[in-house]
Amino acid sequence: MAEKKTIIGVIPARYSSSRLPGKPLVNIGGKPMIQWVAERAARAVMVSRVIVATDDERIFETVKKFGCEAVMTPSTLSSGTDRVAFVAKDIDAEIVVNIQGDEPFIEPEEIDLVARILVDDRKAVVGTLVRKITRIEELESPNTAKVVVDEKNNAIYFSRSPIPFFRDKDNFEDWIKKHKYYKHVGIYSFRKDFLLQYAQWGTTALEKVEKLEQLRVLEKGYRIKVAETEFEPVCVDTPEDLEKVQRFVNIRQNNI
């Protein structure tokens, strides 16, 4: 069984964002979003270190000021997972958790759950989380990644389309009533050795089509083990998302 000291959490944080520039530094309730994520990640029991991986000096300096560890990564890296791998290569760790930097209310228990996948299954090389889809809007939306899972809790496929296709039912409302659909929750645990291997691969065909980098793992013939969570991710991707989160935090602070 992996010991706590062998598990680290890495939060990739990129300043550039087409929909919300400077996203990691946006103010939420008096502190930058990246601070919300890092502080909550630090409360995870399974993780002994939390590191922010960024290619921007503004984010780096901000993270250092609020007392979290930060590492500068090359600006040429194309994805968050590449930044996580860049940081992990020089750290003595068995398991690396890739924590999304745009979920200010991420639950520490979520991080523990995804880490526990690889602790409990020594053969698994990648773990991630799924949540039951309860709203038709989620099933329809291409912004929600859907996933189908086999009987051993391995992901069969991820897609922006509703999967599986329910041939004998005419509408999505019937689909949800008659079958359990899952959405992907974007947090991963990796065996370090596998993560470094993954980062050396080029983008695969299905990954290019769906714009879902987890498909690279499946296309290369490896498995992604999943665990179901009840936590509802709150992602900040747009100015509208930010306004909703800010209103929520303001209401909560005013009620304390």
C-alpha cells in the first residue's frame, strides 16, 4: 500500500484563457481562485504535498505569497497534464494527483477518493471520478464529458456526445429514467512512471476529434479506473461562472 508521503497533488495553472483571461488570479471573496483551490487541496488526508505548476510569474508570485509551493514550467507545454508531469519528474512520489485549478470549492475528500483508487488497486495506472447525470441539460451539453464504465469500474469511452445511445427511447428524459448515465469529473491520479510516459506521447486521433485528452490513455491500450462521487464540481470557465461563484461566496460570508 502506498504511504501518504508518496502521494503529491499538483495544480496546473495557466494565465491565458480565451473565455476568462487571468483565471487563476480572479478575486473570489477577497482571495484569488488559485488560493481557494490550493488551500482546500492541502486539507486532503492522502496528499503530503500540494504544488502549483504555472508558466506565469504573476501566478507564481501570488502562490508564494499565500504560502503554497509553486514551480515554474515552460510556456511551450500544451496541456495541464504536461505541466503536472514536468513538476512530478523531479519529485520522489509514487502517485501524482492532477487537481483542476478552476474548481474553487473542490472537496478534499474528492482528492482522497481519486488517490485511493491507485492505493487500493496496485495494477491501476490512472484513476478518475464520475458522477451520475441527473439533468437533461448535462446529457445534451457538449461541454459535459460523458463516460461509459464496465463492470470492473474501468472507463470504456469518454465523449462529448450522450453515450450510450438509448435506441429504444425517444427522448433524453426517458434515457435518464431508464439508464444510469455518468459525467466525467476532471480530476486524475497517475502512477508517476505512467504519467511521465503519457507526457511523451503525441496527441492521438480520438483525442483530437473529441478534444478530451483522457482518450489518449485508452487509445494507447491502457485502462482508466473510476470511482463514483456525490460531489458536484463547480468550475469557473466564463465570466458568468465567476459572477455566480462570487455571489455565492458573498452571501455565505454575509451570513456568518
